Amino acid sequence: MIVVQVTDPYLRKAVLRAARLEEDVITEGRLAAEALEWGFPRLVVRDRPHGRPPLRSNVPVLELDDELLRRWDAERRAKDLPPTRLDHVTACLGEMMDWGGSERTWVDATLADLSRAAGRRVPMPLRAFGRRVLEFPYRYTSLHPLAEACGTSRGALKARFRRRGLASPSTYLRWFRILAVARVLSDREVTVAAAAPRLGFTSDGNLCRMLWKVAAVTPTEVRTVRGWNRLLVSFGWQFLSPQALEGWASLDELFDRRVA
């Protein structure tokens, strides 16, 4: 997930084009503030650093100041066949955004663990689905925002999964939320009460009940490596069979972010 604090619509469009298709790009003010407070963005892109609220120290920031933009424009003009300004800025942003967010996050590690559990790289639609939920569990507590993100209704989304013999998207949603819980609670200094609101639960009791109902584990268990491995084995055995992965692959670009 990339949080964009950019006022120039032109630069916003370039950021949207440069970002990875499998990740959210948050540009709306209220949602961006929620993402910074409650989510797990891999990068913040902004053009006016002064007066911005402080960021958590572990979130990389890409500053698009006037000096940088002038240098990019000079580089573009110096080419034998100058590309359009939008194409050049998009290319420059793509390089810097990959560099700025290149440090492996716990979300990347989780998706890699799922690939190991599956015995192969999980399909792009599954990675995009999982990345959205893992990076912003506070928002993705139901199917509505997921259906909205891929331009369909909840009913149509469920029908697509059913036609491919997949478990309900709600089932995958609950499991990815549980994986997010386990990753956050792996930090033993984080209490269940502190983790619950950030992960989209109304109380620590609701968090504990979902853990037990879906995966039959407790918060104490998921804090451990053994508990994490137990979750991976259970998830893989139930939902990462070769048939299920083929079903996910056939969803094509459903969960890719739309780019104008």
C-alpha cells in the first residue's frame, strides 16, 4: 500500500501509474489519514513535507520537491526523443518508489511463506487480495470494500469464486485477517487490546473469538513460531491445493488496482 499526500493531480496520476498493480494506492485525505494511523503502508509519497503530521519512523517517505521535479524535466528534455512528461515522471517515480519501498515488509514475508506452503508462487490475484487485507486490515473487515476495489458487487464476487470451486471470498478474508493478527502479535510488546482496533476488531474479545472460530488458536499460540507454522499448514492444506491455485489464477486481473 502506498499513501499519497500529493496535491498536484498530474503527479497523483503519475504515482498511480508507477505503483504496483497488486497494491492499494490511497489518495483520498480521510482514508490516507486512516491508512497512516491504522494501516501498514510500504511507502508514503508526498510533495509538501512542511506541515504534514509526523509519520511512524519505519515508513519510508518519498519527497517530490520542486528541485527533484526540475531535474527530472531537464533529463527528459536532454533526450534525443523526449518522452511525454507524464511518461518520464512515471518512469522516474517507478524507480524511486521501488527503491524507497524495497525493504522487505512483514506483508512480503507473509506472502512468501504462503508460497512456500503452496509449494509454488501463489497467483497474482491471490497475492493482490492478500496484500490489500494484510496492509490495511482496519479497512478490509468485510467484502464491501474489496468488491468496491475491483469494481464489482459482493454477489458477483462470490459468484466468481463459486464458479471456480473456491471457498467463499469471506473465508479468505477472515484467514488473511488472522494472519495479520499473528504477525502483529509476534511482537510480544503489543497487547491484544492494543492490536484489536488497528486490525479492525471492535474489541479484544472479538479478536480472540475469531482466532478460535476460524483457526482454533489463541493469541498466546499465534505469538510463537510454532503457532505461525500451524496457521500456514492449516491454511495451505485447506485453501492452497493445486486446484485452488488454478482457480485463483483464472481470476485474471480481478484484484489488480485499476489504472486510468
